[in-house]
Amino acid sequence: MNIIQITPGAGGMYCGNCFRDNALVGALRAKGHPTIMVPLYLPMTLDEPDQSSGTPVFFSGINVYLEQKSAFFRKAPGWLHDVLASPSLLKWASGQAARTRAADLGELTLSMLRGEGGNQARELDELLAFLKTRGRPQVVCLSNALLAGLVRKIKADLRVPVVCMLQGEDTFLDALPESHREITWKTLAERASEADLFVAPSRYYGKIMGQRLGLGDDRVRVVYNGINLEGYSEVSSYDSRGSDTPVLGFFARMCREKGLDLLVDAFLILRQRDRVKDLRLRIGGGCGPSDEPFVNAQRQRLKAAGLLGAAEFFPNIDRASKLEFFRSLSVLSTPALYGEAYGLYVIEAMAAGVPVVQPRHAAFPELVEATGGGMICEPTAEALADAIERLLTDPITARTLGEAGRKAVFSEFNVERMAENMLRVFEEVCSKKLDHK
């Protein structure tokens, strides 16, 4: 099956969607399915080989921004347009993207959803011209619903079905300024009606987005995200760790939304109780310029409590370092405060045999139930501390949960399984030739 995967790059920031799509494309190719991965906006920052290597970045970030701000630039000569899409300038823009907030992107998001009627119509024409030179695909897959503005012209020009993945759009759109929030949701719902099928990473998120976009149950499929297991040991973390020192871990973007300050609260409670001797805290994940003030504030809190020496920070680490990070943990907790659609870090920890403690909301109960790899508790610092303490003082239970999670990931939550399930979705839309105009 010939497949096109279209994925926005996040520049210098780590992006869960980029990791997922990149691993998926690699797995599809390994199964013999020719797949082109097309990056949009900015290059991707990845911890695995870049499956989009050799493919130009379309809708280049600088051009997209200038086309939004200037009617003159929408008619700029081709040479200027090409210069501003050069790899060197996109690399520079990648550093600036880390400072961008959803609240500043209302007009641009709405324009992109308008597709051929938006200010970036020129970019869409160039993308379609490129795709036509690559041979006719059998299906096009979009990384998230914010790309729904591409659907109408892709289907008209290529005459193929379009599948749209779902992942975290509600959080982004709800953070838009009030002046653009309602109209952007309305426009997305209108454009979503043109896609053939949607793929949600959890039942929880499929239901949420189905309701908000007015999608019937027949329009949404659930395919759990999977990870590349290369480098993960068949041996549980509890059997391979070289130290008996208990380690509590956090892994995600280092920001308030992911609950980093809440976990610091729980860590301070645990150290004050002192029932888990010499407990250490390790914090890993993405950290951009906009995150640094918040991270520094957490350092100051730890310092004020006399515990900065018991905490370590591992920002923007590569894959080898990430695997070593997970192997060093006794328990992982990333208590995201918003409606997390999935939580890839939960699966990554489980793959290393590390049990998790997650709050009772969003997709976390569903993931823990499906894997048996952890505990669920109320989303408070006290409740988190209680659950973490229980696992750290009961190594038999911790090992049992860690082993259950590891087996589940190796069996059902790996990228090969995800690729198989996505292929079933692609085959469904190709065979039924669904049309929901």
C-alpha cells in the first residue's frame, strides 16, 4: 500500500506526535509499504532516524507567518519564497518556535483550517504539486485534526481517501484567545466532515473529540500509540538497576500543564514523611526557552527545602540517554493536569519495567487498565504521595505491576502493533471508499 504521512515539525522542541509518526512510518516501511513522510512548518527534532529525511519541508514556517501578516507577500516572487524556505533559515526559525504560545496563533490557525480559502493557499498548491510527482498514493494520513484544512484539496486533486489522526487538539484550541476560539472550533468541525475516518489514541479522546466535532461513532477508530522497542531490555528495570536507592521519575515537557510542580509537591511530602529513605527525584523531557523560568522555579523550591541535591534534571536528552533514564527509575509519575489524550511517557516507562502512578482522569485510567502496569489515584499531591509511597515500600507489588506493564507493551503497545492497526484503518477506507461530504 502506498501511503503519505503528513506531519508538522516542531522545530527545536520535542514533540510526541513527531515521535509517534516517525516511528509509525519506519514500521510501515519495514512491513513493505512504501510511505512518504512529509514535514510541514519546521524540521522535526527526533530521537530516532528521521523518516522524512530527503523530503522538503512544506508550508515552511517563515513563509506561512509572512503570508498571514502581509497580503503583498502572498504574491512575492518565487525566488524570495524559496530563500525563506531554506534549511538554514528554518533552523533559525526552529529556535524561535519554542517561544510561541497557542494564545498568539488564533488568526493563523483559523487561516490554515480554511485551506484553499486561507492565506496559505499557495503553500497548499505547492504541496499538492510535489505529491503528484511521487506517484498516486492509496491513502493520505494527517498527523492531527488541525490539518483538516488540507483535506478538501487533497481529495479533489489526488482522488484518494484521507485519514486524520487525533492528538491533543482540544487543549490547543481551548487556549486560543476568545476572539478566535469559537469560530476556529466551528471551522474545524466543518472541515472535519470532509475526512474519511479519524483515529484516536484512546477511547477517552475519541469520545471527547467525537462530541466536540460532531462525529458519529462510525467516523472514529481507536488505535493505541506504540513505541519502538529497540534498546529496551527484555529484563525488567527492577532486575537490572544497579542501585537500591529509590528513584521517583517524571518524563514529559517540563511545564505546569504536565504536572511537574504537582510531582515536586508529592516529592516534598514524601521526603518530609521520610518513610522512603534517601528518595531521589529525576526529571527528564523537553525543555524549551519558554519552560526555563518555570523549571528554575521548581529548582528554587527544592533548594529552599534543602533537597536540590536530591533532584536531577535531564532536559532534551537523546534516545540512548532516555533509555538509561527510564532504567534508573523505581516509579514514574507524570501527573498531567489537562485532558491528556494518551501519554506516551507512560508506555515508555512500562517498556522498561517501571510501574507508574497517574491521576484518575483523561486517558490514564484506560491505559493503566489495559496494561496492568501501575496505579491510579486522585489528582492531588497527597494522593500521589500515598500511591508512590505504597509502591516504594512494597517491592513485590511494584515488581508485579512493572512486569505486567512491560509484557503488555512488548505484546500490544509497540510500534509494529500500531502499524498493523493503522493498516487495517487504511484498508477499510480504501475498500469502502467512504465519502462523508
